[in-house]
Amino acid sequence: MKPIFTLAAAMFLLICLAATPVFAASATAAVDINSAYVWRGQTFNDGVVLQPSIDVAADNGLGINVWGNYDIDDYDGTLDDNEFSEIDLTVSYGFTVGKLDIGLGAIKYLFPATDADGDGNGEGATATTELYVSVGMPIVGGLSAAVDAYYDIDAYDELAYATFGLSYAYDITEKLNLEAGGSIAYAGEEFAQAAGGDDGGLYNYTLALSLGYTITDAWSVAANFTYVDALDDDNLKEVDEGGLLDTNSVIGVSLAYAF
């Protein structure tokens, strides 16, 4: 099945699920337009990308998310433009213990533009699966802390990636809000080596800033800025050294509709 039809079918199924009376849930459909696609410090595209998603959250803590990356630019000819290069399917469960917000989940990463032979014809698309746990806790005011850990059970069978982060949220007005945050990350040995690094360990840091505006009860828009760089140059190497760190700054806009 073509990746665009796979994504559309999955999103349509989630919309129908959210609209079912017996399934008490809220849903949010969103689309991001970003100047680049950078994931865990690795540049997958240094040009413009479109990233649609739909998220369904049930009242009992269960959640389902479908997310895709559509490449508008071709990254200097290294990938096909105007195609989906990635589709992620996530199932999660969240609950609270005291002041801790805990999330458990599984993410299926699908790469329809890549195959096992590496010729990029999209046949025999590669995929991998991660299990994750996240723990968040409010500190004071709008300041909170979070730890996230991702264990790959397909490609690496290891603790692939983990982050510790701090974030701050502030309501400037009733409709205008500001969010700022930063995180440091650890990468597993096989994960780092697959991206051209020498070893696992301290990997990258991320700084993020978002300014959001509530248009109506359903519609909202946000402007986003993210800066990413290596914590250890041997583990996360730049492209000219055989790694995947190519783009540090990403700017974008997001449009979301809640229903």
C-alpha cells in the first residue's frame, strides 16, 4: 500500500474511533511546516517538510497517535521530494501516581522510502519498534521536569535513547502562551554507531521555544524554534565527519484542530 494511503487510512480510522459514542475520547488533528527535519540530533532533511498528525486520547488514559513526515525538499538529491519518508504509529497509556505523570507506550517507525537493499525504491520498506516510558513532575509554578527512555526491540535491542529535560510554561494572556525547554540526551552504542558515531553515551542537547495562540475553542496556532547540537562530538558527528548532524536550527509553524 502506498504510504500516503497508509497514513490517510490510519488517520481516518482514528477520527472514526474518536467519534464513536462508546469510546469517550478527545482528538486533535495537526499539521506542522518546518524548515528541516531533525530527530534526536540527526538531520533527515535540511529543507522544508510537512508533518501531519492526529492524536486520540481516551478518558481512561489510552492514546493513539499517527504522525508522518512529508519531504517537500529533496535534501540535495539524497531523497525523493514530495513523498512521505516516515510514518510513526504510537499506542500509549498514561496515569498519575502522586505528583508523577507516567506514560508507557510503543512506537512503530515505518520508513516507506527506504528498503533493505538501500536503493531507495520504497519496496520492502524498513521499520523498527521502540517501547518507552516517560515520567514527568511539576516543580514550581510553570516549571516541570521529565525523564524519557526508549528501548528498541527490533533494530538494536537496547536502550536506544533517553532524555532528561526541563520545561517552563507561561500564559502571557488568556489566549497567548509561551513554552520554553531544554534537554540533554543519552544514546545507546548501536544507535549512535548507526548514525556514524564512535560509541554510546552523552549524545545531544536540545533547546526549544514555542509561542502559541488559541484562535477558538477548537483551533490553535503556534510558532516554534528548536536548536540542537552535540554533547559529545565523537558520538554525534557532523556530516563532513561521517555523521548525521547537519542542521542545528529548525523554525516552523503549527496549526491544530481539537474535536
